[in-house]
Amino acid sequence: MSKAINWPAEYLNEVINENAEDEKIALRTGSIYYDHCYYVPDEVVDIRVNHKVIRQGIITKELKLCKIKELTEEDLSKEKSDLKTLDKIVSYLSRVYDQDITPESEITVVYYRNLSKSEMSDRVDDPHM
């Protein structure tokens, strides 16, 4: 099983329909991914929705550790369509991680680009998920 970026079911259509040119971001609470250099540039990862591989992506740059309030406009422009404000990100992360998240909360920003169908490898979905 390869590393993955996971999204909840509500993003299935958006993940399917995203292009393979624009850089995207995924946010993870805390610093564990950052501290362990979990994702590295040029690494191919599965893009999953509810643990099912929908497509693949490639990590485009080093992880960034920051507070939510420190996300830049450029970062926000790379987020899912309904997560382009700090308030919406705080609400989303609070719900998904079932934690008290604030603009002061530390997050790891993962930068990636979706791969086109021609760039994707022939991976088999993990039957244990």
C-alpha cells in the first residue's frame, strides 16, 4: 500500500473532476507529518476518498509547517472549492479530526498535483480498507 492523501466522501466529485495541471494542498493537523518528512517532493501518492483509491498525485514541494492563520492567499487558492477561507478550514478540520481547532492551531501543508490518467501507474486498490 502506498502513502495516500485522504478526503471524505463529500469531495468525491471534486477529486474526480480536478485537473492534472494545478497544484493542490491538503492540510494535516499538528506536526507529525512534517517532523517525520512523511511526504517528499516527487513522491507518487494515492488520492483516496473514504479509503478508496480514486486517482494518484505527486508531491510537488517540501511540506510546510504553520498555524492556520498563517496560510497565504496562494495556499488558500489551492484548497478544495469550499475551503478557501480560514473560518471554513477551521470548521472542516474541527469536524474531520473531532478536535478543537482554532486559527492558532499548527498544521502541516501538503502540496501535490493530481496525475493524469496517462501518468498513473497500475496500482491495485487495497482490499483491506
